[in-house]
Amino acid sequence: MPHETAVHEHEEHGHVFVPQHRHHFETEEQQREAGSFGMWLFLLTEIMFFGGLFFAYLLFRNWYYPAFAVASNQLSVPLGGANTAILITSGFFMALGVWAAEVRKRNILVITLILTTLFGVAFLGIKYVEYHEKWEKHHIPGAHFDVSEFVNPAAHGITDEQPLSPDMAQHTQIFFFLYFAMTGMHALHMIIGVGLLFWLTWRAYRGEFSSGYVAPIENFGLYWHFVDIVWLFLFPLLYLINRHPLH
Amino acid sequence: MAHQISHDQAHDPPNVTNPEHAEHHIVTPVQYSMVFGTLLLFTGITVWAAYVDLKVLNPIIALAIASFKAVVVILFFMHVKYQSRLVKLTVACGFFTFLVLIMMTLCDYISRSWGLW
């Protein structure tokens, strides 16, 4: 009975007209799917964007391997690891926020969005501490870059690294350039995300997302989790994989 | 609105009965907590593994753990496991295209100075 089934499903969809349902979509489900689809297309362009940076890292690490290994080991694993945990926690609260919007609990939604923001800001705070240390050590690429720690590690109290030749030591600048480009672009995404979170928290507080209109929360959640995923790859690539260089 | 549009005029039946219209799934806080625990656990494992000298395997294990964590985030935090085929296919196509671009660039890189590495 294909026809009867069709009629049955037709009725089952029902037509409760809710304010957020735009007239050019047949059903709310269709509207929702179109929204997710569009958000994912945007995120795929973001994958290509960060992908270029990841690929540059792969090639230059292959080329100037000793410089990349030594420069990478300057980064602090405890700070990077803590930041990974903080970012995962922020993503967890974001996911709970989507749930709160789905089940229409306004207060829980507002609280989870605030916690998402707090952990996001904590991440940026630790990132600032790390950047500041690089600034003080003159490890920011450019005219004031200082290679002395890489040419003569013993003089800086570093006993477990071999000295680099002066020209290889200069190539640590490429590592730090990519480090600042990748973590900087990631941090910029976080800063934009925190700005959006303020706006969404205000709207959630006004009760805009607790009557069945979940799309802005859901799509922002996709963005925030995407930023998480970028960091899940940045952390091992920048901080972890050079602890045992192949000499 | 001056006049009411009848149901059949306003909605095209083939669209309304689209089989893609799956029941909307809400992931529970319990599931999210399990995903959260998994992600923290594997973060700990990857930090620990970085300090063990595994030679050439160190970067491979680190990237494998990162990929596993990314898949968990995509499937559960980003709800792809419960999305329609359209969204699943879109996500898969995106990563596949990225893989193709990486492979093509690597082929160029490795073949430019053939035998001189």
C-alpha cells in the first residue's frame, strides 16, 4: 500500500506553525537539515584553510627536522596539556548547552553557555602566558629573534639538547612562525567564538532558545567543536611529537 | 494574510514524505559525559605516550589518538552519528577532498627533486 503509507506519513508530519519556521521550507526538519548542511559546508572551507597551515608544517618539519625538534621542545607540555583539557571541558559544556536548548531549559542553557565562555577565556589566558614567555626569550620570528639558546644550549642550562649549527638554528624561526600562525589563527577563532557566546548568552537569557528554536545554539556548537578539533591536532603536532627526535 | 492556502497547495507531498526526515535525536547528558571522559582519558594517554621513546611510532601514535578524538567529537558532540545521510556524506566528502589535496601536494613535493632527498 504505498499510497496509504505516503498519506499516513504526510499526516504524521503535522503542521504546527512555529515562529522560527520559514515559509520556504516544507517542514521544520527540512529547515533544520538545511541549516546543518550549510554550517558544515562552512566548516569544510575552514578545514581547507587550516589544512594549508598543517601541510606547511608537515613539509618544513621534514626539511628542517633538527630545528623543528629543538624548537618544539621549548614549548611547555604541562601548559599545552592543561589547555587541551580546558578546551575539551569548554566543548563539553557547549554540548550540554545544545541539550538544554533541545529540552527547553533556559537556566541550564544560560549556565552552560557562561561555563563554555569561562573555559574558553581560560584557554586564551594560558595561551597569553605562553606567548609572553616567547616574547621575553626573543623567540618571535623577525629582526629581534635570538638563536643563542639553540646554538649554545649548555650556556642556557639546557643539557638534553644538542647544539645546532648557526644556519640550522636560524630555521627555528620557521617553526616559531608556523607555531604563531597556527595557534594565532586558532586563538582568533576562539576570540570570535567568545564574542558570539556573549551575544548568544544574552539571547538565551531572554528566553529566545527555550521554546523549540535551537538552530543558533546548535550551529554555534558545531563551530565551537570544530575549533576544538583543530586544537586536538595542534597539541600533538606542536608540543608532543618531537620529544624523541630520530638522529 | 488575506486568504488561507490549503495544505496541499502550500506543501509538495514528495518533499513532505522525504525519507530523509529522520526522527530528531537528542543526545543525553550521560552520553556527553561519557564522551567527555573518553576525550580526557585519551589526552592523558597521548601526553604519557609522548615521553616514551617509541622511535618512528611516536608521531604515528600521537596522530592516531588525535584522529580518534576528532572522530568522537564529530560523531557525538557534533551529532553527525544522528544526522541525515546528506550531512554524513557532506562531512565525509570534505575530509576526502582534503586527503586528495594533501596527497597531490605530497606527490608534487616528493617528485620534484627525485632521488635527491
